[in-house]
Amino acid sequence: MQGFETFWNASDAIGRAVTLLLLAMSVASWVTILWKLWVLKRARKDIERAVPAFWAAPSVDEGRNRLNTLDREQVLVPLIEAATAKAAAGTLESSAHLDSQLTRRLRDALHRGLAHMQFGQVLLASIGSTAPFIGLFGTVWGIYHALVAIATAGSITIDKVAGPVGEALIMTAAGLAVAIPAVLAYNLFGKWVGAAEAELEGFAHDLREMLLDKS
């Protein structure tokens, strides 16, 4: 901590800007991680409970009521709403066959549900891929700034170089500390979203087939 304070006090505007940028990226990353952890856990649990409850219902209306109760993240309800919606008369949508109408509406509803679960993934990927380089830039700039200051003082020794260089290396460690959680979370959440996507696609397919059989 003392080394970081020394580095901060000895740094210029660019070095401090890099430090604040890494701090902002870390805060944004952890807020996104905690939010997505909560959302995806709820969505996965809801899908696991709601899909069997829907198919065990005696009617589509009762199944919709069960989904409204169990689907807290609203990833399944839009599918049943899209499947049971009626195309407005006199539109291009109404002129298509029922199977085409169902396919289009279910696809759009599925994409909206997946977009909700995938929200924040781009941010985590961006932070995970850029934070190490930002930290490295901070280290290089810190070393340059320290060496210029030492050269200006007119006395260069190993002891005087080792301290500032070591303090500048904190920025590289900070960049890695920001990037690693973001990368791990991105990979974990990607796996969870992929599993949920497969479940939603299966539900949409079965729902479409059921409604076509009834028509």
C-alpha cells in the first residue's frame, strides 16, 4: 500500500488517469459480475421449474398462469405470449402460413430473452482483453516517468532505479487483477447462457409443434 501511495504521489496526470481507468473498469466488472450471477441463477432455476410445470398444466391458459408465477426473469413468458398472439388482419404477417407466423414470433421472442441474459457479456470481454494492456501501459509510462525524474536529479544508481521501477510494476499487477475475474466470469456466464439457450430453444420448438397440432 505504501508503494502504491509513493507511486501515486510521484506519478503525473497520465499515470493517475491510467490508475483511475483501471479502478473504474474493476468496479464496472464486479458490478456486472454480481448482477449477472444473480440474474442467471434465477433464470436457470426458473427454467428448470417452469418448463415442467407448463407441460403439466391442463390447458395453455393454465400453463401461461404458471409461467407468470415461476418465470421471474421473463425469459419463458414472452415465448408463450408470442406463440398465442394473433396476427392483425390485412397484414403481411397474417398472409403467411401459421407455421411461418409461429416461427417468426417465437424467434423474435427467443432473441429478446437471450439478449437479456447476455447483457454485460461484451463489457466483461472488453475489460478482460484490454485491462492487462492498460496496466502494462501504466507500467511503461511509470518507468519512463521515474527514469526521467532520476536523470534530471543527476544521480543514477541501482537503488534509485529499483524503487520507482518496482512501484511502476504495480500497474501491471493491477491490470491482471482487473482482467482475470472478468475473463473467468465471461467464460462461466457464457456456459450458463448456452445451456439456458438450449432449454429455451427446445421449449419454443415443442410449443410450436403443439400449437400446429392443435390447429
